[in-house]
Amino acid sequence: MAKKKNNKVLVAEDDPGVVKLMKKILSDEGYGVETAENGLAAMDQVRKSKPCLIVLDIMMPEMNGYEVCRSLKFDSPYKDIPILLLTARDQEIDARIGKLMGIHYLQKPLNREVFLATVRQILK
């Protein structure tokens, strides 16, 4: 069970099935879950609630995950919020670039145990 004061996780994903799965996994672990269906909505939600973690799909409408990351990492109030990018792409360069920017990556399809272990590791 998550015991952090701020336990809100923002899930920005345009696939309703993936959102439902992540919401269930995180809620079962005691995290509060907020959702956004595109990058612009994610930016608005981050500014409103300043979550403890942002889980972002890379390929989203309006503003993709990379654009959201870039905007947040260069905005002082939000630059330290950890980001977990979800990708269906299998490109090693993505993970290397992400690591340099302090961003974590997970491959889709989502594996419950790997997802939870990654979230716990990021938030410890």
C-alpha cells in the first residue's frame, strides 16, 4: 500500500482499455489515479494537481509524450515529477534518451508485475 502524502498518479493514455487496466492496478495499490486522454489534457492536469508520478503514452493526440516531457522538464515547478513513458516501439535509443532526461520507459503490452515494480522503484 502506498504511504506517500501525495499519492496521485496521472495516467495520460488515449487507449481506454489501457487506462482502465492501469487505473485498476494503481488503485489496488492505494494510489489515487487521475487520467488524461491526450497530451494537452495531461499538461492541464499536471498544473492542477501536481501528481507524484506521470505515466505517459508516447503516441497521443494533441501533444505526444515526448512533447509533454520536454515541456515539463523545462518548467521549474514540474521538472522533478518523475515520468514513466509507455511505448509500443522497441527502440533502444528511446530508452537511452529517456535515461539522460531522467525519464523511465516501459514496453507495451503492459505487464502488471513489471509495471508495479517500476512504479514502486520510481517512487521509493
